[in-house]
Amino acid sequence: MDNSYKIAVASSDGIVVNQHFGHADQFLIFDVMGDGSFRFIETRTVEPVCSYGDHDDRKLIENLQKFQDCKYLLVSKIGTGASTQAERLGITPMALPDMIEESIRKVISFEQIQNLLERN
């Protein structure tokens, strides 16, 4: 059984999860393997959804659809509407502002706990 999955990370510098979902113009995609190791695989660009308090619902959906192959979306912040839409597409959004490596490790731990709970 393949337990690998992808994580999209909103980062402006490739070091820290530091972008609000609606303001991000790029996401780093990481592949997490079944053994808990992970690696960077690509950068995906999007057009930011938010502009001075306003947001574009059409762009929001288009941006999220670019991450449908990802299980998790890591951001520094995400609004309720964007979070709900992500979940509808099967993507779990998480606000985990930290070093990228640390945030990914938190997701891996969360995933391992979820898997244990599902087995019981």
C-alpha cells in the first residue's frame, strides 16, 4: 500500500511557512513518503486571491484546484471560506507558521496519529 502524499506550502522564501493563502503567489510542493521522509518536488504559481480586503471567489477555486493532488495545504493563515473550499476538494488546510521542515514534521505526526485512530 502506498502511503505517500503531497503537501503544498505557502512560502515566500523557501524556508518558512509565511504566506496567507489569499496573498501567496507560489506554493512549494513536497512529497511525503510512507516512511515519513519528504522531499521538495516543484513550485506551483498562482494568482493571489486577496487584494486589499476583497477576494475573488473564482480565482480561489481555480487556485485550490491546482492542489487537488495534495492532501495538505500549509499556510501562515487562511480564511474560513478558503478553508471550507479546500476541504470540499479533499485538501486539509493547516495554519502552521514555522520553519517549513518543522511544519511538515507536524503534519507527518498528525497523519500518523490519524492512521492509528482509523485502525482502532
